[in-house]
Amino acid sequence: MKKARRIFALIGAIILVGLYITTLVSALIQTEFAKNLFFISLSASFILPATIYGFTLFMKALTPSIEVMLKEHNN
């Protein structure tokens, strides 16, 4: 479980760095597409971490019940 959590954290960090780079580049380019891309990547920079945080809270809440189910199944 810890290994999967680390992998997801790494993937999330890579996506966030990519979003920050995209936001910076699109802020410097003066086209309509870049303007739309800027607002999309800026919004995703706020929404994605909040979603990841919510997912981790959800998984922490489920983990004890999953462990109990596995122990009952093995007995």
C-alpha cells in the first residue's frame, strides 16, 4: 500500500510541475489558444491538489475497513 501511495504521489507531483510549466509558458504567449490554456491550467493547478487530498482522505477512511475485511476473510 505504501509503495502504491508513493507512486501516485510521484505521478501527482509530475503532473503538477507540468501544469505549472504550462501555465508559465501560456502566460507568456499572446494567442487566444494560449489564453484559454492558461485559464485551464491555472484552474487545474487548484483543482488537482484538492482532488488528490480528498482521495487520500477517502483512502485513509477506507483502509481500516479493508484490513478488517481481509482478516475476516482469511480466518
